[in-house]
Amino acid sequence: MSSSCTTLEGPRPAETAPPVAAKAARSASLRWNFSWTFVGNIIYSGCQWAMLVVLAKLGNPEMVGQYGLALAVATPILALSSLQLRAVLTTDVTERIPFGEYLGFRLTTTVLSLVAIAMAPFVMHYRGDATAVIWVIGIAQAIEMLSDLYWARMQFHDHMDRIATSMMARGVLGLAALGAGVFLTHRVLWGAVGLMVARGAVLIGYDIRKQTQLAPQGAAEKETREAMQGGYAALRPHWTVPAQLQLLRTAITLGVIAMLVSLLPNMPRYFIAHSLGERALGIFTATAFLVSTGNLIIIAMGTAAFVRLAKHYGAGEKSQFNSLLLKLLGIGGVLGIGGVIFAALFGHLLLRVLYRPEYAEHTDLLVAMMVSGAIGYVGTLLGSAVTAARFFKAQIPVLATAVGAAALSSWILVGSRGLLGAAYAAIITSVVLCLGQGIVVFFALRKMNRPAVVAS
């Protein structure tokens, strides 16, 4: 599997982080970063799950299905437009392109994605209520994409505690706003509006503030004031044509990768919505989300270790790279196996208590989805390692094959086996993805110490 170089070119910007911030950022330990990331993701994940509980308790499976369908339509479009700029920014260790250029690029692609989301319901022939929910959830997810880029800047300077603070705030406020909207109106639409407003408030009130972005960790008041003087110039969007084109050339591959990754869990949902209806989709969405909760823990680990993996790979430190990756894979494997055992022993009770009795009738679905999740956790961590090594293009055939497997198996199994068939399709998809990412990691490690080799 061949690969070519993808690098960011251009002069180092004048508005990079001041030395005191850089020094503070480098002092953060992996344990500190993981702890904050873990807590932030746990609380955020719990709030996302609680939103489904609110919809299930206050409404019905059809309402959960509308919410799940909106996410399934909007998320892949926004994933493509995001172009994974967070990964590009955090692996650009020399900061050759200013943050403002990244922000300008993200704003442009986000507007384009919202146009696509607005058109999608008409193309897919969804009815009025579903269309409105898709539009509002699309805006809410777009706001999340803007926050994601500010999180990237925090991550680069090891301010994982600030990312966690933002995640916790948007999780709690989003849950409260969605719950209030559904409780007062008994409609998913107004709950989605509340979620959108809450996310916008956190973006404006915390993520984009100078104090959040520029204040060095643990610095004295004088140093903090010096670091933030004139700092808004570094945080404003810029649209310089050469830099924008360079970002497009660098990140277009990552955008395709992000879209394919987003399609993987959503592919069965399209077939469920078409063949089985919104009620069945609601049951599948609520059950599958228990698996995605574990995946957020996996993402937290990968995020905390991502920059360190990239630096080990860039320095040719194969043993350190392998050691860190094996630790991550071991934790992911234990978490996945534990989830399967827990679902087999307590799945019926869990679904009945968390949701409603009609969900508890599908315990076999939960166990099968946990098996898919256990395999998927390993694949996700392998994917983080591949991205940290900047082997971008090599992931496309792997992910495309996995998406093809998801579509084919969903087409065959959803119609014949119903919701359980969708879970079997998810297992097949996870196996294909895990094997493929493992192969790419193998080739990346073989090429690590070759000075002439650069990844793409």
C-alpha cells in the first residue's frame, strides 16, 4: 500500500502561542490529559444518552426515530465538510498555517454543508416533521463543528481541561434545553431547537473567549495579560487564497475519511427507516447508543494520546509508539469484552429501566450491538494511530470497503432479519474495518524509519 507525502507548507505565523503558553502546554502529563478528557467525555456521553432517555420516557420510539434519522442525515454531510481539520491542526507541530486560516476554512465548509443538509430531506423524500428536525439538528451539529476547531487549538497546547469544561457545559445545558422543549411541547422539533441554542451559547460564551484560548495554564496574572494582549488577531478568521488551497489539498482526503467513518454506524439506519419505519429506527437508535457511549471513552483515550503518538511516529520512536498503542488497544479490548458480558447478564433489566418495556424486548439486539462495539473499539484506536502517522489516503480503501460491506450486509439482513439483521451487519462492518486498519498500521510501522518515506 503506497503512500505519498502530505505536508503543510509556508512560513511560521507571527501569531502563534507565546512561549509561556507553549512551556505550560508541554508540561501537561498524559495522565492529566486523559483524566480530563475521560471525565469530559463521560459527562458529555451521559448527557447524550440522557437525551434519548428523555425522548423515550416523555415520548415514544417514533420520536427517538426522528431524532436518530436527523443525526443520520446531518452527521455524514458535516463530517465531509469538517475535513478533519482538528487532526490536521494538531499534527502540524510547527504551526506553519495560522489558526485564523483554519477557522476561515471551517466557516466556509460549514455554510456549504448547511446548504446540503437543507436539500437532503427533499432528495430523500422525508415528510414535514422529519424535515424540520433534520434542519435544526443540522444547525446544532454545525455549531459543534465550529467548537471542534477551537478544541483543536486547545488540544495543541495541551489544554484538555478546557475542552472537557466545554464538553461538560454543552452536554448539561443541551440536555436541559432539549428536555424542557420536549416536556413543554411534546415535540422533538422544539427539543432540537433548545439543543441548538444551548450549543450556540457555549460556543459564544466559552469556546471563543480569549481567556479560554490564550491564557497559559497556571501562569501568573502578569504573564496571562501579556499572553492575551492583541490575541484576538490570532483568533479571527482569515481567507488567504494560498493558505486556503493548501488546507484543501491537505485535508480533502481527511474529509472523505470522516464522511466514510460517519456512514459506517449510520448505514443500517437508512435501511431500517426505509424498510421498518421510524418506530423500529427509534428502538435501534436507543439500543445502539449504549454502545456509542463506550466508544466515546475510546475516543477520549485516542484524543489524549493522539499528539503523543504523532510525535513518536514523526521522531521514528517505534518502540514508544508501539508501547502506547498496545496499552490503548488493551484497554479498549477489556472495555469491549466487559460491555458484551454486561449486556448478556443485565441487558433486559437495563433496557427496561432506562427506556420502556418495549425496548427490553430486544435484549438480543443489545448483545449483538455490544459485540460490534467491542470489535469497533479496537478499530477506532487503530484508526487514531493511522491518522497520527498521517497515513491519510491509505485509509480510504479500507473505509470504503467497510462502508460497502455495511451497505450490502444491511440490504441483505435488515429485510430478512429485521433489527437483529442490522446488528449482524454492524458486526460484519466492524470486523472489516478492524482488519483493514490493522493492515495500514502494519505498513505504517514498516515505513517509520525510512527517511525518504512520508505518509499520506
